[in-house]
Amino acid sequence: MQLTLDLVLQFGSFPGMAQHRALLRKAKVASWIEPALRHPGEIAVRIVGEDEARALNLQYRHKDYATNILTFDYAHDAWVEADLVLCGPVIEREAKEQRKSLEEHYAHMLVHGALHAQGYDHETSERDALEMEALEILLLGALGFRNPY
């Protein structure tokens, strides 16, 4: 079965945003997300700066810092409907710390977010975390990326 992904890709304003925009072409982002989907759907991906990421994390998770990705899952059935908000500066910093390319880390975080959008949650139990991690390793390997862990 061919899954259909309706993808919207947006960029906020932050220092170095042009590099992120050049790397994250819509077709490439879709090619990373689609293998992680079990169902068709609509996903909006927004790459933001630290101020916007921090404000959203505070508003929705009550945590006062910019996190790498926030997933907003709106459909809980056989249709994926979600917003993935990634903080470009945090992703870039983490990629350097983890000795990954920016592309590798974005691919990982987008697969991670797509799994969250389908109900996977590494914070609910160790079993769920292990299952999600195994899926991420498998999916990223199929995309030609090394184990992100």
C-alpha cells in the first residue's frame, strides 16, 4: 500500500536559518518521515529558533527551555495528523556534541517525531522506550544512516 503524506515545511527566523533551509528540502524531509508512517496523514514541520521553541515547550509541557523537537499529535486513529516543531539551533548543537552531521540528526529527529505522532512514547515506560529506539535504528538504517544511539 502506498502511503500518502501531505507535508508542509516552514522555517522561523533564527541565526543560521539559511543553512537549515538549504539542507531541509521538502522532498528530503518527506523521504525521512514517510518510512516511519504506518498510516497516511498530514504533517507540518516547522524549524524554529530557540525563543519560539522555548515558548512552546513552556506553554505546552511546562518546561522552560528550548528542546530539540516537540510533537503535537492531533489524530489518534488510522490517520496521522501532527505538527513537528524542531529547534534548529538545538539540533545543530546536539549534532556537534554527538559527532553527527546536521543531516543525520535532523533525519533522526524527524523519524523520532513521526513515531511520537503515532502514539509511541519513550517517556511512558522502559519497554516503550526500547521499542521506539529499535524502530528508529531500523528506519534510519534503511535510509542509509548509522545507529543514532
